[in-house]
Amino acid sequence: MPQPTKPQLAIYAAFAIAVLLIGARFLREGAEDPAAAGSSPPSGALGSADGSGSAPPLGDGGAGGSPGNGVSGSGGTLVVDVKGAVRRQGVYRLPAGSRVLDAVRRAGGVTGRADRLRVNLAARVVDGGEVVVPRKGETGGGGFAASGSAGGGAGSSGAAGSSGTAPLALDINTATAQELEQLDGVGPATAAKIVAYREQNGGFRSIDELDEVSGIGEAKMAAIRAQLGQ
């Protein structure tokens, strides 16, 4: 077998070096991005609020901290508690001006048991508020409530009032006495009177009829109107 010439040896050496360089490049790229293709988070039924996938809730080790740390919105962001029939309940950061729909998307979308007809997805959310998506057949209401109060019936539009605080999502014809006590100035006695009047008269035809309930004067009536966005 003839010995390879010097030019042939040079060609073989160059080829071997090229193979080694290509192999080293592939190894380096693999180390920088391991299994990237299989790590994308699942999208919710309604998608992500910003189209970039769902972010972890603040209470589950997200960038905003953990429960009990007093997290709050800053720099044009809102902190909202999303719960009920959503895929990932938790506390989330949202851009200022977000709607209930954005909060639900950030929580992974609704579950199959969600009663979406009882939630105003177009309502604005405010910092420190709560979004509750009710389940089908569940008593009580859902939607957005400000300042951490629970969501009520579907009788409220859920839009922000002139004071910058969203009105309570409360329907005076379906709310329980306990839910009515969320209203400032309405204690257990007044709430019981509202429920009793409603049962005796077949419900309220308008919010003005609350004037007929004993113990609700002009000042309390004005406060109730403001809180319900009426």
C-alpha cells in the first residue's frame, strides 16, 4: 500500500480539524440551550394577557414575591387576586388599564366548569382588587371587586367609577345578607331588613326602592348608590 504524500496528509489533517470544530460548536450550543423546545409553558383556554404566555402568580414564587409579603403594583402595574373557575388561581401583576379578561388569561384561562355568562370580562381592574370566576350552578356571583372584597352578583357593570375605584359587583335582588354587609353603612340589621323587604315585595324594581327599607336614609342611600355605580 503506497504511503500518502505530504499534500494528502495536509488535506486529511484539515478535514479532521474541520470535523472537530463543527462537533465542538454543536456541543457548545447544546449546553447553552438544553431541551429548549420542550420547555414552553402551556397556554390557557383564553390565551395570555400579553400574547407571550402565562406568567407565574406572585404567590407561587414569581418575580413579585410570595404570599404575605405585601406586594403592590408599581410603575404602571396592578396586583390582582384571581380565583374561582380558572386554571391557576393566584395573585398576578398586570399592566395598568387591564380588564377582567386580561386577568383571566394571565391565570391560564377558565376551566370547563366556569359560568362565563356571569362575569363581565370587559370590566376594568384596579390595584388590590379581586377577580372571581364563578362555577356553573354555584350560588353567589362573580366578576371584579375592588379592595379585596368578594365578587357579588352580575347586576353591576363592573366598570370603574369616577373615583377610580370599581363598584361592587352586587345585585340587590340576589345578594345574601352577608354579601349586602360589604356595603359601607350596611350592618347585619340593615342587611336583614333589605332581604326581608325583598322577599315580601317580590324584589326591587330599581335601586330607588331601597328608600322604602327602614333604616336607609338619604345619606346611606347616596353611599350605596356610589358603591354600586348607580
